Amino acid sequence: MSQTPAPSAGPAGAGEVVELRVHGVSGAGAEQVLDRPHAYQVAGDSNGGFFRPRPGYPDSAGPGGVTVEAYRWSDLPSGTAVRTLSLVFLLPFMLCNVSAWMSPNPTGSHTLMKALCRLLGLTLTGLYVLSIVGAALDLVAWQCMAAPRCVRGRDWLSWLGTQPIGLRLAVLSLVPAGAIALIWWLGARPGRPFNVFRPPAAAGAGTYRLGEVGKWDSAPLGGRLRSIHVATAFATLDASLLAARLGPGASLVSLVLAVLVAAVLVACMAMVCARNLIDHPGPRPTADLATRALRTVTCGLSVLVVVVILVDPAPWPAGLGLPRYGATLAWVFVAQTLLLAGIGLVVLRSRGLHRTRQGWGAPVIAAVATGLAVAFSSELVYRVADLLNRDQPTAERLMISPPPAYKWAIFGFGLAVLGTLIMAGVVILVSGRSRYRIAARIVADDFPDAPPEAGPRLRQVQRTIARARFTEHLEPITMVYACLIGLGLATSVLGLMGRFPADIVQGYLGIPGDLVNFFLGAGSYVIAAILLGLVIGGIFAYRTAEFRRYVGVIWDLGTFWPRGSHPFAPPCYAERAVPELARRITYLVGRGNRVLLSGHSHGSVLLAAAVLQLPDGVGERVALLTYGSPLRRLYSHLFPAYVDEEVLREVGRRVGWRWINIWRDTDQIGSWIFSPHREGDPEAADDPAASVDRRQIDPRDVVAPPSDSVPPPMFGHWPGESDDRLTESVRELAGRLRTETS
């Protein structure tokens, strides 16, 4: 592709040093990133673009005379309220997709981990359909419409209540079909708004490395996965209808359709595990045709199943709920338990072989995704049951009731949340002494001559450092949650026997059943509160930049990874942002400029990926400044197959080790990358990585300077663009660019 600039690219004088700033997950505006009051766009569009200070205003140049430019990408992962809110409801799918990228290592277990996560993704899609089936077909069509008291006064139900069961099920099967069409449409949205520059493959880039994110087109792979998941969704709906239809006297056509639907489900599971069939990055006619054919056949089967349900004269099995629906649901929960256990065993085996703390994120995030999906599904079904039972006599309040598996799911989720909170309290207490002891030592070393009146400020800094170090103690908390979620799902088997949590707990533990039922009700409202909180958080994350700094991290980190495991996850913005950054850097260098890349927080991850995609020779005129970077503290532990020591050193080599990473002890997200080097520590000989990390004392002082009435602020994870210590690093790297590059 030609490297000629777009008409709006703006001037770039030859020989300049351009500081290209990339913000983190805060969603900061261009003026804030540039630290200039007036900015104009020189490239990109309304979703993501490059900005510079408007010429003609004072102080338009950056530190050391560099030309300042900012890349604003905050609207790529969210941007509009509709897009942000859609992330809330797609959150389980997104987390399941992310878990597949958390493989402990790039070889061996990676293939098995991806297969297990993709199978788990299929169960989440099936559970999504089963929840709609439970609300529309089980509660409304089967239970409510069979009870005159339930349809009385409800015109939207009474018109269908007198019709045969087959007609009721056939008509209301349009509801889950519509729900499938909705996520099909959401999953078909492109991951990039327009065609972007694809840099040539850089030497040394591996198949499972950070530099591959956004380099290859994931649309073909996502299309195959989407076809398989759509087939799974419709097959789940068909299986629910046919399971209710089968019984003594069932027609031969129903039996044949049941066999065909079972074959489709088996084919879907086999296809997502067939790595050679699915994982080809480009178009592959055989695989594309096979997956589309499977989807088309399943859609045709769904039409036949609905017709058979409608016209088959065989008597329907008797039962209070949709026949075999509760058993189907319970077995899905059991399958999810086994898959979570399999993911955990893969990680344990890898950690045992490599003796590392890395890779624990995969089972945890997979468990969080499953727990949220189960909780959302249970809450939907129970809220519909409450709606149908409303205004009924007390004696008939339980007339419309979901299957026991959902009650066990809510019980298990509540126990998982309670157990996690208890474990968090234990970890806080146990680790508190060591965290505060280390914080006290850091504060004493940083401020040895603090006057007595600075005591309150010193204690505040000590508390901030101790809280920031709590990030290293999250593993036992999250592992407890993952284990309890798996155990809670496994207890759903008791629902197959018609047993309820209150009966089991009272019979074996002696706890009153009323107390257990109260716990179940409270757990249901906790789920509702979580869902409402996510919705409100999504709205405020869109409207308030400050609030988004805390909740936007979920969306921005989750949608960084391509849809390689679950096709209904939100689109990946890195597929545009990373190649777009690489193109802009290449263009600026091609115009004779030297480029200083400055990335805060997640912006440093985008820049590291972009550096790995730069064509040969471009990195020789590039330097890198990172601050508040999670590359080591989070990414190397959560995504060890993509961000490890080798990858980070490759980034350093590509920019000629013109790299400074600023970190602070008060930062709960960012950290050192190669070494927690502190003043007075011995220097590593002949290792260029030893000079990368620069610790910044935060705050600068604990007493107010003569020119102020309050002490200097603590930055923590905030970027601090105007801090002169940061600008000094810009001057240093700009000077190195001028002297070391030609």
C-alpha cells in the first residue's frame, strides 16, 4: 500500500522530533493528552484520530522543542452509549474470549487451552438460548398459559392461552429465535470501521506474540466461529423443543429430527476444536463453506422442528414444566464445571512444569464469565416468574416456577460471592502487615528528613503504597471464586433429583430452610444489583471521563483481544488501533522525522504492539517512553504466551534501547518492566534493559513548598503530563534521538 499521506495529515517538517502521545483507559480528550488548550485533528476520524496543538497559539511545542501529537482511541472500544451498553450484556462472551488468550505458554498447552475455552464458549451460547427458552417456552407457553388464573387479565397472553400446546410453543419459539438473531447481528459487526494499513511481517515476530495482535485479519476466523455458534444456538432451541416433544407415541419424524439435531451439536463441538479448520487467518474456501453449510442446515432444521411441533398430533408428556428442560439445563451446568476444571488442570500442569505464577488468569476469567452468564440467565428466568406470579393469591404464588437447576445456580453464585468476600477479608488482614511494613520502609527511604508536622501526609502516602501493593495478592481471592463457581455449578446435578437447596442444607447442616430461602432471595437481588451496576457503570463510563478511569478498564482491556474464541464478544479495537499507529509512525519517519512514542497505561501496550509491527529500519528512528505501564505487572502474568521477557526485550531492541519506563510505588496498575531498580541498587553490567526502568518518588515531597499551601499531589496511576520529571524524560529521549539517529 502506498505511504502517501492523507489530505488531512498535516505538515511534518523533515528532521523534527515528533512526540506521539497515546493515552490509557481514562478516555482523556486530545487537549488533556497534549496538555494544550487548543487542538485540531490531523488524521483519523471521529472514532480514533491524531491531534496536534493548533498553530498560532503560545507554547505549541513540547519539551525540548519536540512537535507534540496525540492519538485518541477512546471511542474505538466504547464511544457511543449504545455500544457501551451492549458491552454490558456481552460481558460473559467477552470474558470467555479473553480467557482463551491467557494461555500459560505459546506451545503445547495453547492448543488444548483454546479448545477448552471455545467449548466453554459454546456452552455459554447454549445457556443464553436456554434462558430465553426458559422464560418464553417453559414459564409462559407451558406453565402460565395452562393456568387460567395466570392469563386472566393479561390480554397479551390470553389470546394464545386457549390454543393447543404445539401452537403455543411454535409461536413463542419466535422469541428465542429473535434473541439468536440479535446476537448474530451484534457478532457480525466489523471489528474495524475501515480498511487499515497492514505493515509487512516484522522479523522475529512469533505466532503467539503481542506484535501479532491486529496484524492479521480476524474476520474470516470470526465468521467461521460465528456460523458455528449460530448453528449451536438454533440447535439448542431445536433440542429444547424436541426434548419436550419426545415420549411414548412420538412420531418417527420427531425422532429423526432429534438425531439430526444431536449430530449438529456434535459437529459444532468437533469444529471448534479443529484448529487446522478454524484458525486459518485468511479466507479458506473449504472451512468457510463447511461452517456456512452447517449454519444453513441448522436454520432449515429449526423451521422443520417448529412445523413438527405445530402439526404432530401425538400427545404431549405431562409435567409442571417444559419436559426435560430442567435436566438439559442441569447437564449444561455440569459440562461447564468439567470444562472449567479442565482449564484449571491445564494451567496447573503448565505452572508445575515451569514453576511460575503466570497463567492463573485463564481459569479465573473463564469462571467469572461462566458465573456471570449463569447469574444473568437465572435472574432473567426468576424475574419473569415473579412477573407471572404477581397479583396471584398467596397460596398460588409458586404456581409458576423455574426448574430447580436455576435455584441451585443462584445458590452457588451467592456462595461464591460470599466466599470471595470472606477470602478477600482474610487476604487483606494477612497481607496487611507485610504490605504496610514494606510501605513504611519505602516512605522512610524516600523522605528521611521529613519534619514532624508531615506525619499525617507520610501516613497517607504509606497507606496509598500499601493499597497499591494489594494487586500482587489478588490471586488467592480470584482462585477461591473460580473454585466456588465450579462447585456451585456441579451442585445443579441435585436439581435432576428434584431436590432444592433449602431441603439439602436443612437436612444435612441443620440450617433452617427459611434462612436458606432468604439467602436465595438475597442472592437474586445481588445479581440484579450487579447487572444494574454494570448498566449504570456503562452509562457513566460513556458520559464521565473520570468515572471511566475505573470502570472503562473492563471494556478497554477486554476488547483489546481479537474475537478468536467467542464470536459474540464485542469487536476488537486493536485490529484498527495498532496498525493505525504503525502506519502513522511509518509515515512520520518516512517524512524524515524522528518519533518519540509516549504511552500511558494501556497506551503503552498499544505502542509496544505497534513497535513490533514496524517495518525494518523504522525503529532505528524511534524512541519509547512509557509510564503507568501494566506490561509487566498485569500482561506478563495474565497473558504470558503473548507478553513475556523475550517479547519485552524485542521491543527494546527494535527501538535501539531508547526506552524509559517511569513507575511509581503508589501506582496500583503500572510497575517496572525489567527490574525494580531503586536508587543505590547496583547496576547490571552489559544489560541495556537495566537502564529502562526509572522509579519516580511519589509524591515529590510531603511538605508544602514555599510557593504553595498544600503538599505536592500524589499521581499514583494518573499520567501527570505536566510533571517536569516526565518532561525531563522527554527531553532526554529527544536528545538521544537527535544524537544517535541519522
